[in-house]
Amino acid sequence: MLPALAALLAAVATAGSGWQFAAIDEGSVPPAVLHAAAGVEIAVIDTGADLTVPEIAARRPLAYDVQTRTADVRDANGHGTFVTSIAAAYSGDARLLVVKAGSASGAFTDDGEAVAIHYAVAQGARIINLSIGGPTTSNVERAAIRFAVAHGVLVVTAAGNDHAMGNPVQYPAALLQPVGSNGSAGAGLVVAAASAGARAPFSDSGSWISLAAPGVDVYGAFRAGRYGYGSGTSFAAAEVSGAAALVWAADPALTARQVARVLEMSASGHGTWTPDLGFGVVDVAAAVGSAQQLAELRAGP
């Protein structure tokens, strides 16, 4: 693990987010797996990122702005920086691809999202993190998600934060379904926010929820070298994207669907699904252990 990332994780463990750190449990992942994650690329499609933040800069991420078609992904919003720092902190030595598709106000268009998804696939991303959401979808967004899934990419998206406003359907989350379900249009991971093992009050619920991860008072990086706490399913999704990278590092032969299934079946629900937490709170150490066992079985005696 890179020193800057180790420092961020240490800060998480001592700065009042002990449950978050314990639930993710990256500290129990073998160092060899953390280093092997360098062979896995996570694409974070968001509002860009402050590439000078040490935890992000240490990864030397690739960067692309879908509007300017340049590598200038300066983040005028801050959401993307926070999400990217979390994905970096919880993914071992995984590579990062920062794709800026959101505006300074945090707004996204389906066309911009689609361009970002296609770019991420073309760059070889194994995981696409979409910590975005809205009340509507389109054929453009639907086709882009299906394109990524068809190319073996694991799409991880946030469930949404509007439970108190009637728990509305959110997209692209509702385009995905838990891998263990039948008839899903696209298999991926939709992540709810948990707090002390239960659904966070703001976290949306529904048939599309796959997993949960800590989403209250999550520690991460803001722009310009500042650090602090944020709450939301966006940050829970980034944690799961990191977990997926570690599972793939433990067994590179797994497909995207298999990685998702390993994460689901090793979560706190022990195979039981609910609309609030999906298959439960992610357990990184258990997921990595399961992936290692699968790799050993495949290798034979």
C-alpha cells in the first residue's frame, strides 16, 4: 500500500469513524493482494478530482474531461475529489482513471455520462464507479450501462440519498439489479449507505440494492489539501469499488458477475437479501478470502 494511503486509513481508524474502518476491514487483507490490485483499474466518473491531493497523486491517475477532451479534470465541485480519495484509500494499489463528466454544480447529462462510460471501457477499466443519480433515465444511459456490462466491466453505483423524500426511484441505480436476482437488465452493484450495521436514514431502498457500506461520517479528502467527513451513498459506493478491486486482485480470473457475487455472498447478510441493505454490509476481508479460495480450487492440487 502506498504510504499516503496508509496514512489516510490510519486517520480513519483514529478520527471517530472506527465502525467504518472495521466494517471495510482492509487491514486484514494480505499485503500481496493489496499490491496485486495494481493490475486493476477503477474508473471514477464524477465531477473531476484535485489531482494534487496526496492520496490521489500517489496513484498517478489517468485523467479525461469529456467536455474539453483533455486531461484537465480540475474539480470545481469537490464531490469527485472526495469520492476518488475514498476509492483510492480502500483499493490497495489499484490504478485510477478520473473521468470528469459533471459540472461545477454537480449536474450530469446522460450524453456526458455515456461518453465517460465508453471512454472508461476503452481505457481498460475493470470497475466503473458512478456515484451519481437522478429521477429519470434515457435510452442513451441505458445503452451505455449495457455496453459496459457486455464488455465485462463491473458497474458500481450509488443507491441515492432521498429516502426521506419518499424513497424515489433513482437512475442509473434502478437499471442494475443484484447479481443473484433473475431477469436483471444489467448486473452490477448498487450500494446503500449503512450506519452501525443498519440502513442510514437517508439511504434509498429498493429491489435494485445489492450491498451496503459505511456511508455516515466517512473520512476523505476535499480539495486543496483539506480533509473531513461526508455522508452519502456516493461514498459507500466508492468503498465497494475499492473492495471489488481487491477481490479481482485476489483472483484475476473472475468475471465481473463473479466478483459482484463474491462481494454479495460474503457480506453481513450471509446470503439473505433485504431492500434496505441488499445482501448486507460489505466485508472486504471475507470477500478476499472467498476469492482466494476460488483461485486455489481452480489451480487444483
